Amino acid sequence: MKPVPLLDLRAQHATIRTEIAAAVAELFESQQFILGAAVEACEAELAAYCGVECAVGVSSGTDALLLAMMCEGIGPGAEVVTTPYTFFATCGSIARLGAKPVLVDIDPRTYNLDVGQVEAAITPRTRALMPVHLYGQMADMPALSKIACARNLPVIEDAAQAIGAECAGRRAGQWGLYGCFSFFPSKNLGGAGDGGLITTCDPQRAEKLRRLRNHGMHPKYHHQLIGGNFRLDALQAAVVRVKLRHLDQWTAARQANARRYDVLFAAAGLAGNPVGLPTHPHGAAAATPAGERHVFNQYVVRVPRRDALRDHLTAAGIGAEVYYPVPLHLQACFADLGYPAGRFPHSERAARETLALPIYPELTDDQAACVVDAIRAFYR
């Protein structure tokens, strides 16, 4: 059996090699590597794709979160409500500004923030709500938006894994005051290195973000704000523009792969027990609800003896990954938040049981079948 990688960027690149080479060659001819026309065009195209008025290219998804909070003046003494079950950058960016992450457990079905617990976590020091659209599926934004409006709190969407995802007919980045995206190469829309984006429908905030990403400078060598070097490289913008043209096709392939997994696991007698399948609106037995779109940055299952299964798959040449093995409240650097083990049981259980399987667009029928066969062999 040939190996089945968790992600095969070479297979993707083979389909767009000529387009990428032409875009990069054009940029090198221009010799305009810092901001400029390539970045501006990329921002305009991404704003249109996300259905927002403004998009600001930045240096990474982490810096997108950081800049959104800087734009709101979030700093020491402030609190931001978010989830402990996410990549480190979500809470790391809050702490980096001297603010405090206030954590709320997840919905065990979607792995996203349990919105029903958010209101109890809000205090007079709360300055923002930061939901994470994990694995490509959006949090319950209609319910969260009601809370935010009632409390007059900005919503900063951590949409690093969810470009093009939809909830109630609105895309990731449309719900919050800010939407923060990542172009890390493993994302559905990945660059040739680090890159990120902030979306907003507030032109004044967009202009402030543009200044903050460039040392707070406007005009040249004049600084009303203290920002930093958070610019999106023009080279990354050129690559992202090419890939954006293919994104919906790739998303459809990911969704088809998810449905195929659902069918294969059911046929193998594994669905539900021992393999807990993702809860999503594209399941094999259900029509997609109007206005709901899961973009499957990851296809994540719940399994007993997760680590042993992962070792078994690795030995068989099949890529699998744990996102994330340690919830953030149990990371050593966040010990001072004071959350003990057991405080967020759904997050802790997910960290013990979840495993991401290959879901990239170029995954073949035979490769998906090999993944399921290997899992069946483990539990037989």
C-alpha cells in the first residue's frame, strides 16, 4: 500500500504549478515586494469572497488576532472570553497584550465554544468575545451575536481554519466586528509561508489596522500610533490570489471526502462505535441545511485508544494528527489563570479522544478506503 499523507501539498501544487509560476514571475518583474498592487488586489478579492467591505492583509493568523485586539485597545486589565480547545495562538495573542483569557468549555458535538456558557463568563472587565470556528465549522454565531449585542461587546472571529464556512447564510468574517484568517500552508487557502487577513465592515477600523500593521505610520515617518511590522508579503498575496480561484472547487472536494468517509465507516460497521464521526451539515444521510457550510480544514473523529490507533496508522503509512493534545488551561504557561484539571471536561475529553484523518481535496477513493480499512483492522 502506498503511503497516505495527512496533507499532500505537492498534489495540489501539481494542478496549479503554471499559474503560480506566472504570478511569481510577474511579481519579480515588478520588484514590488512590500505591500503594493499585489496585496491590494488580494485584499479586494478576499473581501468580495468573504462578503465584507474591507480586508487587510497581515503577516499571519496569529498577528490578525493580535492586531484586531490592538485596534480595540485591549490590553492589561481586560478580559476576552474564548475557548480552551484551540490552537495556542487564540489565547497566546490575548496574553501577549497583557489581557486575560477567560475560558468557556466547548460543545462536544462541534468542538466549538458552548455559547450557552458565555454569558456567565462575562464580567465588567470583558472587552471582547472570541469564538473559534474549529476544523472548518462555524460556532453558533446567531446566539453569540445576540449576547454580544446585548452586552455591547465586539466579536473577534478566530476563523483561521474556516475561510468560506457559513452559518445561517453568512460567511466566516461577516458576523464579527473582525474576522481573523490564516494562510499557513496547511489551511484550505494556504500561502507559500506565513500570512493572514483581517476582515471588517468598518472602513475606519480597516484604516487603523492598515496603519497598525505598518508601525502605526501615516504619513511616512509620522507615527500617531504604536504598531509593528505585521504586513502581508506581496509574494504571499500573489500565491493566495492564484489559490483563491480554486478554493470553492477544493472545498467541494473536501466535503465530498467527508461524505465518503461517513459512508465507508458506516459500511465497515465502525460509525458511532468505536469511531465517533464529525457532526456536520454534509453527512451521508442528510441534505445540507440552507446557509450552513462546513469547509473541512480537518475531518476529526473520536476514538478509544486514540494514541495507539495513531501509532497503528503511522506504521501503516497513513498520516493522522492530534489537534490538540493539551487544552490551553492545562498548558504550563497558563497555570496562572487558575483553571484546574477537570474544569472543562468536554475540552479535556476531546484532547484525549480526537484524531484528524486525511481530508485534502486530492485524496482518492482508494486512499480513503485504505484509511478506513486500517482503522477497522485496529479495532477488529
